[in-house]
Amino acid sequence: MKSTKSTLCKLCAALLATVSCGTLFAACGNGDETPAQHKHNYTTTWTSDNNDHWHECKNSGCDEKEKDKAPHDWNDGQITTEATANATGVKTYTCKVCDKTKTESVEYVAPLTESTDFAALVSDKVTEAEWKAAFAEAAFSNVTIKHRDNGYDRQEILNIDKTAERDNRKLSSFRKEDDQWVERIPVEPSFWSVENNAMTCYEYDYENQDFNTVYKYIISLENLDENMQDMVDWMTTYKMACPDFGKFYNSFTYDDTLHAYVCTSTLTTNGMFEDWEKNYTDITIKIVSGRLAYVSVYGFNVEYDSTTESFVPTDKDSASTELFIYDYGTTRVTMPTNAIDYPEEEEGPNEE
């Protein structure tokens, strides 16, 4: 009898050991395999839901199957289906880690034109990357910028037309006389183009007040001195007509009443129609469909400082300047075909 009890005890002990081992390794679902084989076997690809992504253990019945679980890291998204007047568009976001995608609808926004009610425009709420993209030089391809100085009641229009062959510019300047817009003398050439390492300039004979004949002269862009190169670079960019606030994203806040970004502090960037830096304040900016649409700024009056031999800002100018940017992708500029060369003894209309 004693031998029988001993045998039963041994059997019970063995059974308990078997149950314990089975329970111990059931988490990975490998049954009676040896302990060395009961390690997680994670996939190299990601598993995801709408919120998170993770690596999943391939072992059947594993209760601890998730590794490296983390929320999705979405990119800035891109338009995958353009919105139309008859249908909403689609913007697709992609997780930068696992490539999971999500979409959101994009409402149709009528193209910006000269007749757009810019006061009624509602600015996008953008990321810093989207802000910088709106001010990037590459964004201003085939675009019109209207310049209006409220204080002097005038407007100036710069049409930027970029093609594979050249950068074209057309500057039309106006003043108001008897409630009629009439052409006034512009500071820079009325038209210019850059091609084959040369700048061709077209303008009127200002000295003799001849606005019926267009004259042409060419400036070689080879071996320019630093000042001249800076001038050419400035003349062939949108910054000739529009301040570049691309690096000042964190200086602006979104105003839900104005539906625009605003900045009341002083920022220094390029001058408009002036080849030097300028101070601005009380700045309002609207970005629509990812593109710069409207800028309003106040500049500063300046006075000459004999100590530094330079002009320094004094007080805020009482006049604001407004910029309206529109016709993206449709602006076209045609160089004058009836221009005549300046006489050989003359180097240009503004040369001494």
C-alpha cells in the first residue's frame, strides 16, 4: 500500500509540473514546445488601426503581441483629388513611420482673380512648413501681384511669368487723376526678361516724356559686380513687389475675427520696389489653398543719421500698403514687339 501511495504521489507531481509548464508557455501558443522556442516572433511589417501602429507577434494565441506601439506620425498631406465647383476634393495624409493613410475632404475654393473679394477671404490655418511653402520663390510661377498704397491712392501691378526659357516681368504703374487711373513714370523698366545670361530691358523715354515709343537695351549678366548682381537677383524675384515673411511664422497668430494671420511687432525683411531691407508692423496675411493671397503692412518713416551715414526708421507710416496676389498659373506676359534700340552712343535711359 505504501508503494501505491508513493507511485500516486509521483504521478500527481508530474501532472502538476506539466500543467504549470503548459500555463507558463501558453502565452505564445506553442503548447508543449521547449522553453527555448517560446520567444516572441514579431513581424517586420507594421500592423495598424486608425490611431496607432505596432509590430505583431506571429505566434498563434499570443496575449502580448504588440511591440513598438505608438501613435501615427502624419505628414502635412497632399491633394490627391482636386476639388471642383461640382465636387469636393481629397487630401491624403500618410504616416511617416508605417505608411498608413487617412483622408479628409477639401472644399472647392474659386481661383483667385482680380475680381476676388479679398476682404471676405478666409485664410487657411497652416503649419510652419505650409507657411514657408507659400512664401517660397517656386510658388510664384505665373502670378499677378497688385500693389496698392492707400496713403497715396495709387496701385502698381507686377505680373510674374516664368517659363523654361526665361523669367519675364511686367511692371505697370498708375496714379489717379480726376478719378481715372493713368500711367505714371515707373522707377524700374516697364518690362524685362532674362535669357541666355543677359537681361533685356524695355522702357519709355522718361527724360523726354515720350510714352508712345518703347526702347530696348541689353545688360550682360556675365562678370557683374556684387551690387549689380544683387540688383538683378532682386529684380527677377517676387520679392521685388512683396515682402518675404517666410521665416517669421512664429511671429504671427491667427485672428478668428479677421480670418487672417496678424503680427503687431516690428519685422525686418526686403523692401518693395526698393533694393534694401525695410521695417514693417501691423502685418496681416491670408493664405488660401496653400497660396499667398493677401498681405497688408505698415512701413516706417525714415530719417538720415549722419553718425551712421544711413537712413534709420523713426515712426510708423500713416499709410498702409496692400498686396493682392492672384491668377496663379495663368498670368502671361508678352514682351513688346515694337521696341527700338537706343542709339549706340547711349547705354540706356537711366545711365549717365
